Amino acid sequence: MKRFFSAILTILFVITTFVVSKSYKVEAAPTNAYTFFHSGNQYHIDYFKDTGKIYYAAEAKTASTSTRFRTLGFQVLVKRGGKKFFCRFKLGSDYLRQVDSRHHGGYTYTMWAMDLNSGDSDLISYLEKHFPNDKKIFESIPYSDKTELELNAIITINEIDKKGVSHLQGSMYDNGNTKGEIYLTQLGYPDFKTSGIKSANSSWDYETSYDTKHNGIHGARAWPSLDFSSYFGIPLTINPPDVRVTKTVKAYYKDWDSGKNIIPPEKIKTLTVLESDKVKVSVHYQRLTGYKFLKSYLRYDGKTKESEASSKTKTRTIYVKKSNKSHDVIFYYQTGIKPTKPGDIKFDPDGSDDWTNDGKIGDGKGKYPVKVYYKGNDPVTQAGSVSVNHKVTTTDKKGKKTTTTTSYTVPVGVEYTIDHINVSGAVTDTINGKSGTVYLHKEGDEQYLHAKGYFKKSKVNWPTIASTEDSIDKSSLSVEEPKNPTEDSDEYLLDWTKPPIEITPSADNKWHNDNPYNIHVKVSDLLSGIDSVKSMLSVIDNSHYKHMIFNDEDADSNDDDNTGSDTDDSKATNVEAIHDDFDEDVSLDKDGMYSVKVNAADLATNKNSEKKETYLVDSTQPDVDFSVEPGIFSESNGAVRKESKKGLDFAYYGKLSFADNLSGVASVAYSWTYGEADGGTYETVYTSQYTTTDRYGELVKDDAGNMTGTKGEVNTAEIEKPVGDNEYLHVKEFDTAGNETDATFGPYEDPIKMRDFQVNDIRDPLWDSVFWKDSNYTESTGVSYKANQLPIDKNSHPAIKNAAPKLGYSFYFSTTRS
């Protein structure tokens, strides 16, 4: 029987070059089924470490008309780690493949092979798949402890008819199941016990009904003379040093900065090695578009080993050993792209803790400039990525070329420049470019600006193509735009309004005699507040007094919101600091001619001033004096004898002297009374025009009581005394401010005492009835009085009660020598 064997030829396209060499003596694996069958091996089965395969050979007559038997497969008992595992493999299946078949001497010799642990279908992989809970036992087969195998043939009957056509009486499937006349034993009983054995398929039998019925294959078809011992209980021991292990050399192409793979890892060489092998594989770097080679490393079992070769070498040699699980060559690259960070948005000025009036264009109006600009990298470089298509052409053993295209991603530098800046908050504006000026037009605090910059893509620095096999897919460009820079300003404090000033009442240039005379001063600022260091209230007395009406800073506490003078002149001043929300009365309690001026400045340096003048204050009564001392109204007592202005002959006069400290005397009037009580009619002897000048120089009384005028001016008036005794002089004096002085001088007596003359007539209505019988003075009553007995006091004759002789009245009397 001929079996056809087909093999799939796999062509491995390898970009990198490699060299494989062996440093051990090769034990040749069988290639000839005939020679292997007659090699002296009793069971015609053996394991060869140079290929890592188990080989089995069978012999059959080429032509026969007799009934024969046919081996369909094997039952395999695997013994390891104190455990037993039961498997089945069909001849010609993926696991037990035919590798040779040839005819010799009328016989057909066929050879099958099973991979132990390499290839697509091998024994260890089968065990790991069907007994997953014992996977570690099978993984250790190449490295520790021997593995024992026992193989038993699965046989059926091959009946050949008269025409020479074979008819198999049983069959076996790839999954190990059987059908028909199948013999699993040699003598009708199993060669191993089922106890403690794990089966890959629980439905499998250890013996069939044919084994029991025919005493196994030995008793089938009356073949008692045939020897089947070589088909059953075949032992095979595999030691770890003889187990070949598949190793793969990989090349990694990584970005030095990120540590990430630039392209997928590449399998440079896959090979199987024994414990005694030391295979040398050389790996060369790849040129990658957009990258520059930096250094290379060797890595065994995940650990980098630099000592075996220079890290700057582009071709690396790595030794493949069974003891190492992984063998990697790592090539590192750098892009040369240096991403830069976006800068910041700046404000100039960036707010302030202090108020300002910068940008002022009028009272309460302004245009405050703020420069808004971007500071930092411009352009900003972002690391993007783009796909590079790479063509690889490989040639197989038959010379056939195959081209495949792979792609990988490479970094690319993308430049961004500031396009514009949006400003919001106290101002809404857009600045084209990276710098500009915005203007604040409102006063007040809590003014803030928010700015956000926006980039635009300006340039893509495409990578240089590494080879003609590479092409850049520009449509695949991927890049994250730089983060928009944002910034919030500090607070802007703007005040363009000068502080308002109120001085009330207005100066009317008139004299006032209020004491005190209050002037209300109010200074305020609704925004920045008053600068008390630069704000001042000054009150200047332009009179001769030069009064200082304010207390100094230590003496004046302003507890009652009233600004006034201090009794201690050494502590007085004519200026007062103005504080915030200044609202006070200036008390002018001293006579003077005042000007009031306010110089105010706020914390934003806005200034305002107001001056009012003149406030005329005189609350002092004017002075008056009389030249005749009380008593005898005589020359020796200060009187002057001169011709009478009121009557005939001579009379006695006294002199009134009067003056005022400031506003000046406005009027003087007098009256005479008999007795001290005031009640007479006043006669004005002096008046002056209304003036607003300082008239203190008209007359000044010194400490000795002397009246002198600094300007040579003395205000006086002569007063004629009427006849009579016990007379009082009453004077009413007013100054220009309206202050009044009421003065009384006396009592006075006449200087001549006529005691012995007779008074027989007084021409006065009050006296008519005393001396005359009619109003025409034609008939006298004949009544007369001695001069010293004239009834002119209040207790005298009722008819003449309250009568008083007046200056200028005529007296008719006769005199005697007494």
C-alpha cells in the first residue's frame, strides 16, 4: 500500500540577514524506511535528538492474496511525574506523519515521524491541550526528569479478495476513535491497567470485543504462529538533554525617548537547539524613515546585557541557548524632534494693588491701555505622527519573489504659531497676532481681564525618506494641537474722577458776629478714597490777628467731627489733614478775616482744590470811653469849658473816644438821664460806611488805658453836659459786624452850686401850672423856690413829678447875695 504524504512549504520572509552555525556533532536522523527498519531496532521505533522527532517504520508484503493485518495507529501511554496519560495517534495524521515509503525485496517499507515539541502538531502540545491542569508537567519535559513512553499498535484486518483488492475491516479517525474489527491488544488483555491513568478521551476502550473473542490480534484469523510482540508494549525513554527546544531570535526597534516599539518586533530566526548547542545569530539594524539610530542592546530572558558588544554597534551577534527562554536584540532610535511647550499670555500692566488714574482724558473719563501679548516659544513644535508604507521583497528557494507592504508610524514635527488672542472680562476684544493693546473705559475696582490664545498650523516638517522602499502617507498625519494658553489678570483699580469738595456757606464778604461761626467742609471720594497725606484743609486769617484755628495733630482728635482752635497757641496751626469721607465743621471762634482752601487728592492721584474767601468774623464788642470821670463835671476832672452848642453862653463838654478791634465802629449815640436808669432819647454823634477792611488801627487802648491810633486816627465826639446834678451819660455803640456796646458813665454834678437864688419861672409844660395861671404866661402864680429847694426829685410836689429841666431851657429868677 502506498501512502501519499503532502507537506506545506512555508516561505518565511525575513528582512534581516542572519547566519546559523552548530557547534555539536550531529546524530543523523533516519531518512530511509528500509534501512531504519533493518537497523537492529527490535521495535523499529526511536527518538532522534537532532530532529526532535520519534520515528517508526513498518514492513508489508507488496503483493499478496492472503488476509493480512494493518497497523492503523498507536495508543501512547506517557509516564511522567508519577502520573500516566493515555493518548491515541493515527498513522498519517497531523501528529504522526509519513516521511518515507519505499519497496525492497517484495516488501513495502513505510516510515512515520512525530514531533516531540516542535512543529504545528507535536506530542507536548497535544498533552498540554488535552490535559491543561497538568501543563507544567509537560512544559518541563525538555529541562528536567526523563519521560517514559509505552506504545501499543491499533490493528485491523486487511482482507484481499481474489482480484487482489484490499478490504480493511476496521478504521481509525484522527481524533482516536475506532470503528469495525479493531484489535488493541496482542493476547486479548490490555498491556496496562486503567487505574490511575488519565485519558485524553473518556470514551476510548482499553480492549474491544475482538480482543476478548479472538484472544487479541494473536488469535485473529488462526494466526497463532505470528509474533506480534514488536507491535505492543514498545518502550521509549526520552531524556531532557536530548529534547530539542524551539527558540526564536527577535529584533525590536524602539523609540529611545518613549520606550515604545516603532514597528512591530521582527522574528529574525526560529530554530531548535539542544542543551549542548550554542547557535550564533547576527542581526543588523534597519533604516527607519524619520529616525536616527542611537544604540543597541542584547536582551536575554527580558534582561538587557550590554557587555557582549558595543551599544553603538548596528550589527549585533546573539548566542542562542536552550537555557535562555528569550533572545532579543533591541535597536534604539531617536527622531530628532524636540517638542516645545506653549508659552504664556501676559498683561502689561497686570493689574495692581494700587489705584491709578493712568489713561485719564477728562474728569471721570479715561482710556486705560493694557498690553496683552504671548510670551514663549513661537512657533510651538508638536510631535505628531504619520504612517510610512514599507515594501519588503523576499525570494524563496525556488527564486520566486514576493513583495509585501507593511506600515509603521513615525513622529513628525508640526509647528504652530499664535494666530490671535481673545480678550474678555472688563474688555471684549480680539488681538490679531501675538501682541496688541486693549483699553479699559470704565472706572472702578474688580475689573479683570481673561485672555486665551489660539494657534494655527504653520509648518509640517516631513521626515526624510530612509529608502526607495518607503513612502509617506501624508493623509495619515495625526497631531494634537498645542493647548491654548490662557491667563487671568490681577485686579485693575481705575479712578479718573477728582474728589468733590463742598464748602458751605459760601463766603459773602460780610461781617458775621456768630461765635463760633461754623463753616462746613465735606470732601469725599467714591472710588479710590482720599489720600490723607496729600490732602489738606487750610484756613488763613488775613487780619492783623493771624489766628491759627486748628489744633496740631496730637492735640486735635476730631472726636466730635469738629475742627476748632486750641487755647494753647503753641499747639495751633492753620492747616488740617483731610481724611477719607471728611465731613466736619470748621469753627471760627476767633475774630478774623478768613480764607478757606481745600487741596484734595485721592489715592489714584486725581486732584481738586477749592478756595473761598473772605469770611469776616467779628464777635467782639466795640470799645468806648468818656474823658470825664464821675463826680463834678469840671475841667479839673476832664471836662472842657467852651461855648454851648445847645444853648447860650458857655457849657461844659466831655469827650467820647470809641474804637473797634476789627470791623470798625459803625455808629455811636448817647443820651443823658437824671438818675442811672436808661430811658432817654439817643442822639447819634458818629456813623461810618459799611466796610470789609481791617479797621483795628483806628484806635487801640494800651495797657495803661491810653487810646492811640496806629494810623494816627482817633474817633472822638464831644458831649455837652446839661445843667443838673445826678446826671448819667448813656452811650450805644455798634461795630460793622453788629456787635453792640451799651456804656453808662456818671453820675455827674454841675461845677457851680447856686443855692440862694429864687426860681420863679420854668418855661416847660411840666412846670407851667407851677409858675403861671394861664398858658400865655400873662398872670403869675407868685410861686418861687430857692435854687436848692426846687422840687425836681420824684418825691416832691405831685404836679411836677418826673419833671426834669432840660438843656437850653430858660430860667427866670431873682438872685440875692446869699
